[in-house]
Amino acid sequence: MPEPGESYYEVLNVKRDASPEDITASYRKLAKVLHPDVCGSPEAEELFKVVNEAYQVLKDPKKREAYDLSLLEADESDYGRYYTGDRRYRDPRTWYYSHIHQSYRPPKDPYGTGYTKSEVKKSNIPRILQVVLFYVTLFMAIIILVQLFVMPWMGGLTARDARSMFEEGNRWMNEEEYQKAIESFGNAVEKLPGFAEGWRAKGLAELKKADELAERGMNSQAELYYRSAEKSLETAYPSFQEDIPLLLGLSYSLQALDKPEEAVYYLKKAQDVEPENSEIRINLDKAIRRNVMQ
């Protein structure tokens, strides 16, 4: 059955003087939406029954005529005239309760809180503790707001600065200014420690600087750069496990530091990535022989 106060016409969403064609068209439209095979709502079956019930009555001229008469009788009742706005309807129960309690007057509210004096209870929590709890709650709310809005914003600024320093380092690399490139890449990873690409670039720049110093015979200073290159490239390695320049850079650094066994490990990794690379194969053979000799 439809909801109380809701007619079959309202169920089908048509006017009371709707033609049979309009009623059928509206029914079909609703059936496409509310049919249990189509609608996923758990109430679909019940709703479809109501729509179908309304259609079965309104499509039949005799049933519709009888139903219209029942609506007319309802419209003539006190409730019907109230429902259509013709007069004010008062439920007898409303009169009963107001008449029985007409002598009742609510007590005055001296506090303006919506509660009477007898209903207002003093808190068992000391005033100072209430103040402390308030400020603790406020402080926690501020922390949450900072984590939600301020920290991501600051993180975005930091990432942008790190990226700018990284690009500056690349420019220095193109000009073969390896020391300046190392400083720029170092500033980038200092700003953003998780910047794996920055660590990779820093390690390769340090390797270039170490080779440059080694060629000049400055072996003690070159060793410092080889060690730094090893650390930088190992930091970047988890994010670049199949990067040939990184794998070769690590192996070169380790060989320069007399660690042929570790160098062989990274050269084998590089060979797995590019098995046809002759440079990798030659360096791998050299590192293996050096390891055996030791």
C-alpha cells in the first residue's frame, strides 16, 4: 500500500485527470527503475509492488472510478480538507492533552540554559582540570590542522627547492664543474633526504671528481670522493636497482677502494640487466681475477 496521505496518482507521479496513456507511460518508466531485477535497493521489491498496485487500479476504468470516489469522500472529510489546505485540522488528541495540562506552567529558567534549577548539576571535575582539558584539546586540534594542511604545504616547498638545486647540479655536470655539481646535489638531498634521484646524481658526480683527482695523482683526496660516491650510490640503489650507470659507478668505486668482491656483485647485477654489454663483461672479468688474486 502507498504511504498514508499518498494517493495512487502520486505514486505514479501523474495528475488526477491523467489519460490512460500517461498513466501507462509513467508506470513503464517507474518499472524500468524499480524492478527488482534492475534496482539494487533492498526496498525495490516492496516499492515495485506499490507501483504495480497503483497501475492495476488506475488502468482499469471501473476500478479507477471507484477509487476516485473514495478520494472524493476523503477530500470531504476534516482530514482531507486539512490535507488539501482548505481548513485547519486539529487532532482530537492535541485538544485532549492541551486541555488536561492547561494549568501546567513550566518553572522559570534562572540560568538561561534551557534547564531548570533542579536539572542543573554541578560538575564533579575541578575548574582547573576543565581548563587544562580545554587547552589540551585545543592544542591537539592545532597539531591535527598542522599535519593536515601546513606540513603538506611545507613539504611541497621543500620538494620544489630540492628539485631546483638538482637542476642546478645537472647544469654544473654539463659544464664538467664536478665540485659545484656535488655541492648542488648535496644541498638537494639535505633538503629532501628521501630524494633518491638526488643521491644517484651526487654519487655519479663524486665518482667523476674522484677520477679527476686520481688522474692528477692526488690519490688520498680521490679516495675520499670514492668513499662518498659509494655511500651516495648505495643510498640510491634501492630505487635504481636496474640502472646501469649506478651499478657501474658502484663497482668502480668499490674497485678503487680495494673491494673487488663487492664490485663483482654489482657488475653481475649490471650484466643481468644488459647481458650483451661488452664493457660490463670485460670489467666483470677483471674484477673476478682481482678477487681471485687477493
